[in-house]
Amino acid sequence: MKPRTLVTRLLPPPVMDRLRRETELVLEPEDRVLAPAEIIAAAAACDALLPSVTETIDAAVIAAAPRLRVIANFGVGFNHIDVAAATARRIPVTNTPGVLTEATADIAFGLLLAAARRFGEGERLVRSRAWTGWGPLQLLGQDVAGATLGLVGCGRIAQAMARRAHGFGMRVLYCSRVRRSAADEEKLGAAYRDRDALLAESDFVSLHVAYTPETHHLIDAAALARMKPTAVLVNTSRGPVVDERALVQALRRGTIAGAGLDVFEREPSLEPALYDLPNCVLLPHLGSATAGTRTRMGMMAADNLLAACRGERPPNCVNPAVLA
Ligand code: DGY
């Protein structure tokens, strides 16, 4: 029996081909976000859910799916899934770690460069047809080589960011809940600081933490006030790690110099002032958006889903207590 599966979004063709072959899709996915009522209605018949970051899989969805055997997320972050409610039903929740590390670090480093060197303002100037030619004082940005990058979090994507920073001649600091061993720090080429010291010392601060109740508004007005007035904040983790209103104030008042954001507190809405702030580079949650990465994410989600439905241990379970 093929597992009856709700795939909430249309995924890359090789992934859809496989899911059509190896599961029974309860809905033909479209390239749109399903309404909560549509998810609840479809979940009733499902053995498996394969959601993306755009769907909230809360206790109501889980309760509406009496046959549910796995929630196989398409993505590494799973804050949109009520893992406690799934665990209470002994349903494994899985994610897709590793396969999107390099693509996401590329976007984080791209945002760092774009904010430092004012790509957005330069591009808008050229496209406005108002550019009058090269100028010695035009759109002066910040040096990246020799600057200090502070990584908040020290997981896979932070480490990939550190590798990129070394290639650009940067000094790297990190803070995390657990300090790494001296050998790991040496391998990583990053020195540990507590969070406040890291914020105060860094020219660029890049966020690489999961979104949890503990990291909600980790970067608030007080944290921003600790940063240098010349500093740039980069966020490719989750929007609510940053207090977006406080960030707008900080960018307006010159508390910090700039920001590069790929994620927002209430996607796809932004704090309205952000749209008009010139010192802020904005991307539409593109971290893992390469064809290869999204295909690998889909294949990994399918591996997890099919393993759980066969009664095997899914390779990337985030609530392994349910497998004991
Ligand atoms: C992730 O994998 O967490 C990306 O942000 C998309 O969900």
C-alpha cells in the first residue's frame, strides 16, 4: 500500500515524479499556499504530510489526521510544526539538514557583501536612469577584507559562512549556547565571545540560530544598541529572531549602518518602513533556492517520509524519542 500523502506545495519535477510513483497524493499540489481549512480537510485521509515553511502544522492539523504516521518537512527549520503535539501522538517529524548548507551560506555572504557595498542602492541608481557617471564619493561602502564577522550560532550554516569569510580575509568570532572545544575552534578559525561582546566587537553580525521561544527577538533594541554604528546585521535564519520594529528604528537612527535580510517576522509582509529604507537589502526567503538544493531537499524529505511509512527509522528525525 502506498502511503496517502499530502504534499502541500509543488516541488521540483524529479521530486514530484518520485512522490507520484511511490506515494498516493491526496491532492495534486499547486504552486500556491493552501488555506488552513484545506490542509485540515486533506489531512483527514493522510498517512503522511510533506509540508513546507509556508504551512503551519499545528495541533489542530495533527488532530484532524487520525492515520498520520510522519510529518516530513521540506526544509531544515521546523518551527512551523507543533513537534510537541506530534510527539504526544508518537508521530516522527523530520527535516532536511545538510543539503541546503552551502546554498544558504551563499545567500548570507551575498547579503553581507550587498549591504557592505551598497548593491541595492547602486542597482536602483542605474535602473532609475539618473546615474551621471563615476564619482570619487559615490555610494561609498565598507571594507569587508580585514573586518570582523560575528556568527550568532555555530551550526552547519554558520560554519559554512566562516569558511566564506576566511576566503575574504575576515576575522571570525562566534557565540553559541555551547562553546566548542579548542580543537574545533581552531579548525573553524573562529574565536568564542559571549553574545554581548560579539555584538560590540563585530563589523558584520550574521544570525544562524533556530527559531525557538528562547531565540524570539534575540536581536531586540538592546542587542542592536550594543552593535557598532558602522555594523551590518545579516539574517538568513528566521524572521522573528529579530524584532523587526526595533531594527527599523536602529536603521533609521543610525544605531547600526545596514542590514541584509532574507527572512521576516510575518512573511510575506514586512514592517512597512523596511520597503523604503535604503540601507537595507531585502530578499524573498531565497536561502535554499537553487534547483539542485531544492531537489536534494525534496529527495531527503521523501526518504524520511517513505522510511517512516515502512516502519523504519527515518534518517532525519527531530523528535527521536518517538522512535524508542
Ligand atoms: C529551511 O529549510 O528552513 C528554509 O528556510 C526553507 O524552509
